[in-house]
Amino acid sequence: MRSVRLLLCLFALALVACGNNATATQIPVQPSVSPTSTVQPVSTKTITASPIISQGISCEDWQSWPVIPPVSETARGLYQRGQMTGNNPQAFSKIGDGEISTEWFFTAFDLGEGYYDLGPYQDLRSVIDYFGGSFGRIGIAARRGFNTQRILDSSLRDVSVCESNESPLTCELRLQRSAFAILSLGTNQVWKPDEFEAGMRRILDILLSHNVVPILSTKGDNLEGDHRINRTIVCLAQEYEIPLWNFWSAIQPLPGHGLQPDLEHLTYGITDFGDADAMQSAWTVRNMTALQALDAVWRGVSVQP
């Protein structure tokens, strides 16, 4: 019965997300209908944190980086400075394109236990409780179609809440005052890798100037053909010494590497980490590993020296 409820929830969120862009406070309504999953159930391999210390691996070998990030002293220092300047330790921002702004990324964790099942990952309940309110919030700097240029374009700000000189990114940082930001971009600039890298540097510089700890994410697709975007993302994480959630690696064992036939969009599944079939879908694995990454970074920066 729980799996049925979870499936209904996922499909209702899909219908909402395919409509108008979400606002910063939009929360989905009680589910009523469901979409069709493209996932083919196969083996039930789960994704866990890797013991590899990514700082010791060249970013050119980015595919070997762990899914769940270790935390550097640089990130710890950034977090501590953020606490001194008033960042909210119990808030994170979603920053990026459709793979982070969609209603079926993270939203279930703010809707209650009837909308998700942690299965064998009950240890993640504390991170859900700690960051309650951020999971369902779709911020100013998260929108389908965003890239590193558009997210910094003040003409694309939400005029109802943003000041005239603010970009979507700077507006989000002012409004949310988050200690953390999950940053997921790249698919919309696969043919402009140099523009992507330059824009990512500007975004990271802004986040660091606000003492926000970024959690960078690799993307699931390889539309550019040579993985250049993901390599750039990992190299930036290494250069800036900030956490890297290697989502691409997490979905490689899945059917079709977690991608639908268009080789761009992720396969759907309910947010049930104890369901073997669901764990063969990229969206289930995305929600689980993102939660693990957030948990690891939160705990990592909070430890006392």
C-alpha cells in the first residue's frame, strides 16, 4: 500500500512540474494520479558512500570520484564563516536547471512519511528533520531551462520579491540565507563548454563570497559526447576544494545508465529506498544520493576540530 501511495505522489508531482515554473514557496498538493515509469527491474545494487578521498584523485579521472563527498577543511572554514555572518545552518538552496527545480526532486521529504520510504536508510531521518522546509522549497535560482548565464541575468529575476539589481542567484541568497547550496547545471550548455565553465566560476565566486557551502553535482547525461561538462564540474570542485556529489557515477549501474531513450532525461521511480524496482530508477537514486550527500556535508562541516 505504501508503494502505491508513493507512486501516486510521484505522478502527481510530475503533472505539476510539467506546467508553469514553480515559485519559491510552491508545495505540491495531495497526489491523485500517476505517470508511466520507464524503469526495467533488474539487480538490486544499492549506492553507498565510497571510502575514496577524492582530493587524492585527479579530476581528469573524475569517473572514479566517490558518489558521496568527503569534506575538506576549506568547506569547514567556509561554513564557520557563514555562521558568523548569519547564514541559516538548517537551510539549503536548490540552484540550477530542471533536474533540481522539478517537483519530484526532494519535495517528498517535506510532505511527510506517506510520500517517501527510507527503507534500510533510516539513518537519513535526522537530516530530513534538520533541514525541514528546504526540501519542498523551489527557490528563485532554480528553474527549467536555466544555465550559468541565465541564472546570473537580472532580467530573469522574480520581480515580486527581487530587487532591480539582483540576479536570480543573488536574490535567492539574500532571501534564503542558506548555509548550503545544491548546485546542478550543465545539460543546457553542452555545446558551449567554455561558456559553462566561465559561468560556473562566477557562480562559485558569488556563493563563496556569501560563505555558502556549495555541493556540486555531476549530470546524468553525456549529450556533449566526451563528458567534458562533468569533467569541468569535478575539476572546479577540486580547484575550489568544495564537496562534489558524483551523481553520474551513482546511476551507471542502472538500466540504460538511468536515462530514458532520449539519453537526456532520467528514468522515473517512487521515492522508496526499500523497493527493489524503484532502486533501478534514476530519480529514486537521485533523491537518495542527494540526501546522503547533504547528510555527509552537513555532518562533515559541523564537526569540531
